[in-house]
Amino acid sequence: MTFWKTESLSSLGLVQTGSTPKTSIKENFGDAIPFIKPADFKLDGTICYGNDGLSSVGLASSRLVPRDSVLMVCIGATIGKVGYTSIDVTTNQQINSLTPSDKISAKYCYYFMLQHSFKQQVVSNAGQATLPIINKTKWSRLEISYPENIDAQQKIVTKIDKAFSDIEKAKQNAEQNLKNARELFDSYLQNVFRQKGDDWIDAKLGDLAEFKNGLNFSKSSKGELINVVGVKDFSGNFSVPYTQLDVIRIDGSLDKAYELKCGDILTVRSNGNKRLIGRCLLVEESEEKISYSGFTIRIRLNGSDVVPKFLMWHLKSPDTHELLIGAGGGANISNLNQKILSSLPLSFPDRPSQEKIVSVIESIRKETMRLESIYKRKVEVLDELKQSILQKAFSGEL
């Protein structure tokens, strides 16, 4: 019969909180030993050792965390995130560590702490300030249940290792299928605009549309409340996501020139993330008054030669997006201006042909999104399966 015990972390080994040597002293930093911060925790629980490090001088004024220790982020948005180190490291003060004694397996402790139920204990013991934090004293009082027999612990670890390895392979396959579905759609979209017909008309976007930069809004404004499209609204969307827009108060009332109309297209013109430059959204019918932020440009077609959705998909095609990204110069902040948009080449067939092309694109996109949903759900189910395995393992059912 295997006997189980429940003890606090402080009873199971050495509990430490990391520390940061004085950053004003450059000699504290080097490559003698990795210096781990919350951003170095990978999703699979391993640690990225290749970022910052301390010198031997810095190590002397820091705390060594020996190999085979369990690390946990104990402050901020990622509180409760767990990592396992297979080499000696140091950490900053946002991380607590447990170096288990000989009576308990370090990997066993790591898996135990991966449970959602353990993270909930961490969160519930954290201070309720704006920035959640659990101090070393409270963290060291948290408990782990374990079989006294070290071989029994190792059997549990071996079973979890095998199950997690199989799950990770299945997860990688699902994530690759998700990536393939997206790449196939992008490839199709690219070919649509590369393989234009002989009857297509060549033009510049500036010959067909007018442009207007958005407004910069102030928190101290005291006028009308307006729904505003911002850069965050471009992520994963094809049309303006009306239900998630920020509501901002402006000075006075909105100038009609900044009110969006059905058929307008918005594109990101300025952002620190270069990949966001040139992303676009179609404005569809809305009963609300909608405007747009100063980090975006409105494109408004000035005739009926081009279907707005055709233009949107043209702008979203990989070739055009890369062209816009490359045109957005700037060392730290990339910027796209009206002059660049005006000179953008655009080829298009007659309206009926454009509408047919749009119909086919959206049909393929709909099927792609269905597949993406399936693969995303499969990844979620596999993550849920990990928690189910952990729950069974630490209740003696595995």
C-alpha cells in the first residue's frame, strides 16, 4: 500500500525568491549563469536560457537556484505560470523557486504545480491590488500531496511524461494543420491577383479613391460619445467589429468628414509592430455613428468601377500587404502615408467579374475558417486533456 502525505512547500525543500543585481553596475551581467524572468517561461514548461545572464560578479550578489528546481511566476498577469529548470540558474524577484529535498521528486512537484487547482490557490492567496502578487511566506505555505515512496512518485512522473509527450505530438499536428489551412487560403488569394486576365484594367489606387487620416482623441475631451475603430480591432477581423469598439468622448460633435460610411476601408498606418501596417477592415452598414483613430487611414472609393470587397481582398493579399509593410518606413515606428497608398498599383476586371471573384474568395475563406475552428478546438481539447491527466495522477487514479 502506498501512503500519501500532504506538506507545505517549505517542508519539502528550499524555497527562495529571486533578486536582481544593481542594473547600474554593468559588470553584474554576463554569461556565467542564466538570469530567468517571467518572459523566459515557455508554454510547455521549459525555460529559455539564452536571453539575459549574470556574470560571476552578479551571481555573488544574487541567489543560485540549483538544477532540478521548480520555478513559478508570483506577480503580475502571468502569476502561477510554472517552469522546470534542468540547469543551475538565477531569477529576478518576480519568481519564487522550490528546490526539493531527497524525499520528493522535483519533476513530481512541477507536475503537481501545473494543475489549475494549484494555480487557483496561488491566485486566491495573492494580494487583491491592481497587480496580483503572492509573497514568499504565503507561497511557501501552499501544500503538495505526494506518495511517501519515491519510486511511486517516479512511476507517476513517467506516466505523465508519456501521456504529455503523446499529447504534444497530437497538438503539433493540429497546429500544423491550422497553419496549413491559413497558408492555403493566403496562397489562393495571392494567385487571384497575380493571375489577372487580359481584360483587367491597370490603375493606381489614388485614381479611384480618396484618403483621410483618422482623429487623435483625448481623454480630457468633454463632447459627444463616439464609437471608434482602433488598431486593436484589426486583429483577426475582416470587417469592423462593431460590438467591441472603444467608446470615446470627443470635443464638441463629430465632423462629418470623420464619420465612416458603408463601403469605406480602413488600414493601419502607424504602429510599433511593422506586421500590423497595411492591415485593413471593411466598413459595413451600421446604425451607430462610427469614427476611426489617428493610427489609421480611411480609403473611400470615389466611383463605382471597383467593388469595395474586391479592393479589401486585394489589400489583404500577401503581395500587397508585404508591399505596404515595406513602404512603411521608420526606425522604431512604421508609418504608411496617403502618398504611398495613392501610388499603390491596382488591377481589376468589370464589376460582375469582381463580384464573382469576391464570392469565390469568401466561400473558400468560410471553409478555411471552419477548418481553423476545428483545429483550434482540437488544441484546446488536448490542453484540457492534460489537466484531466494531472487530476487523475494526483488522486491516485492514473
